[in-house]
Amino acid sequence: MKKWIRTLLGGFILLLLIAKWSPAQYYGEIEEKFDQLTLHTNPLFNYEIFNFPTPDSNSSRLDIFISVSNALLQFVKQEEGGYVAQFELNITIYEHKKEDVTLYQSFEQRIEEDSYQKTVSRGIRHYYFYSVSLKPRRYKMLLELVDLDTRKSLQWKSQIKLKTFRKANFNFSDIVFYQIDTTNVTPRITLLNVSPEFFQKTPYAHYPQLVTPSLVNQRKLYIIGCCFGIYHEVFVTVPLDSLLLTYEIINSSNRVVYKREIRKKVIERLVVGEFKINKIAFAPGEHLLRITVSGHGKPCRIQKEFFFSPVLTVQNIDDYVDLAIRPLRYVANSKEYRQMLEASEKDKKALLEAFWAKRDPTPQTPENELREEFYRRVNFANRHFFNPFSNRQGWETDRGRIFIIYGPPDDVERPPVKKRQPLYEIWTYQREDFVRRVIFVFKPEWGEFQLVTME
């Protein structure tokens, strides 16, 4: 039985859920609902391509990672029980200016699930890896998924440029960003055309949690969390024993917020560059990773944009005091909120701690359940309602505000879109002493939903 209590927060009423069941389980259920409706993240089919050097001077390696969600597949119920989806993954690579097929390969796949809920789950994903070496030049790529029962197909096209790694003294591969997964959950990867021995020599075997660009903004990566790493290679054409790699992270104000220098040995004309950041102390927002290699002649560099949004926890709030304070505008009174914003860095931490100490529902225990629930909601909003068009954090949006104040809705629906009518999203709260419908309308010019009414 779910028990709801009201805790007064500076003039606002925050509905704090005290549960005898796992909050993680409940958040998992509502997360699945939002995953089904999301506009910007977690596409049903996604792929990422990387270009790396090869020992052969006449070729360049193309690596393809493919991710397929169960919600995209057609599952058929079996007489003996369970559900099966069967499909083909077809990979075709063409000459850039011609229609001549350079490469075509097809791979049959079979997925089995034991419940209907799993067959429609957007969160259950299957990962596939493909690698091939081709001549360095421009290509066109076609990825196709064909359902073997209905013969219906979906296609994704892409332009590819494979580099030659012999032109300069130092030649960079693509940069692989990966998330450091603190849950230790490693996705299972199906190898389409390579051996396990080959795969173990690639970075993906050790860093499978790849960070993928949003489909609405392919230039930028979105990193959510406090731990991430990068991997890249440098092919060296001049005789050197070692070289210096300099890693810099630059914020939107053009200030270097992270710098690290690493000297690496050159082994068989190749340098492997990698580093991990286990605790990020810089602010959220747009950043630029810049890698510079030096050791012979003019330094060479490569750079990549990314957007960083941390996950707030009790353990790291001191590292992100400003970020922890700003969402309090929804629940704190204007005087104490302004006082926290305008205080010195040292005083901000003390004021924030005092704010939550006054509202601790169980002061006799080490945990502050209200604070934990509040930041759980902030993190959820940032993960699901982030606006990549404007780079607005999820908690700053209308949906984020409602989610933080009232918590997870009991139901979320998006009615079918009718001609010349906008896209709506309706949240329903049904509790003993609180019943409400919240209606949002999607604003294409903003790239997010706007609150229109609360009933």
C-alpha cells in the first residue's frame, strides 16, 4: 500500500512518496512510459560509425555499432510459449559518386522473449558490431532492417569518409566517448562478421557503453552522469619513441576547466590514447574536448563538442552546489532562495545543508529522504526532458517543473495527432487527496512541451 505524506517546503507542497516497495522499481515503470513517448533520445534504431587506422597503408578501418530496440521489432507468439522476432540486418556500401556496390552483407537475427511486456519494451536493446577495411575515400552507406515474417523493411542512409592515415606526421582516428557505468551492467554485443579475438583488440570490448549523438543534433554528444572516458588512436609516420598527448576540456566561456598531459610510447607506429574522468568537477553545459599531440614538428590537434549534465547525488552535491540550488526555486520561498544564490561559495554549501536539515522528515537517521527524492526527480527530469535545441536542462522545462513539484504521474498519454492540430501530452495524478490532469502542448519552435492547463 502506497502511503503519501505532504511535507511543507517554503510555501510549496511537495508530494513525497514513502514506499514499502522499491522506489527504483516505480521509477523504472514511469521511465518506460516516457521512453515510449520521447522525442529526442533513445531512438528505436541507432548506429554509430568510427574510423581507425590499419597496418595496411592502402586501407582504412570502418567500425559500425548498431542498436535495435524490442519496440521496433515484430514479435510472433509461439505455440510452445514465448515470443520470437526474426529479421535481417543488411549493410550496403556504395561508391560516393556512383551506384556501384563496394560491399553488401546480410545477417539473419533471432530474438526470443518470455513475456509480451518485454516485446514492446523500448528499453530492451540489442547491440551488433560490424567491421571492415576499405580504401580511404568517400562512400554512401545503407543500413536496412527487414522483418522476416512481414517482409517490411526500414532503411537508414549515411555519408562516410574514410581517412588515409599516412598524410601527416600525426594522424588521428575518430574519438570514442564512453560512459562509465557504475551499475556494472555490460550490454551483450553480437559480432556480425568478426571473431571474438579481433573484437577483444578493439576499444569497444573494454568500453561498451558508447555515448551516441542525439538524432536532432548529430554534431554533439550528450553525457549524463559524473563519469566518462575517451579512446582514440594516433598513427605516426615519423620515427619517434614517444609523444606527448594533451587533453583539454573547454567550457562555453572559452575557459579550460580540465587539462591533463600524458606521454605515450609509439608501438609499431601507433599510439593509443585514453583517459577516464571518474569525478567531474566542472559545471554542466556545452564543452569542447581538444586533444593535442606533439613531439616532432608542428603540434597536431583534434576536437569534439559535447554537452555535459551531471547526476546529482548526496555524495557529490558539494561539487555542484549551484546546480543543486537552482531547482530549489520551485520549492523554496523567494527570500531563502535568493539568499542561497547570492551567497559566497562557502556559505552556499552551509545554507544548502541547513535548508535540507530543516526539512528532514527523519532527523534521527543519516538519510534525508526528502532531499534524496527531490534530486531523484531533478535527475529524472534532466534525463528525459532535456531540450537539445536550446540546451535547456530538463528541470528548467515545464514538464521538469511539474515532475519535480508533484512527482511521477500515475499515467502519461499522448493522443494521436490530428490534421492541423498540435501534439499534446497529458499527465494524470490520481491519489487519495490529490487528483489532477496536466496538459502540455509541443511547441516546434521551442523544441519542447509547454504547460497549457492544469485541471
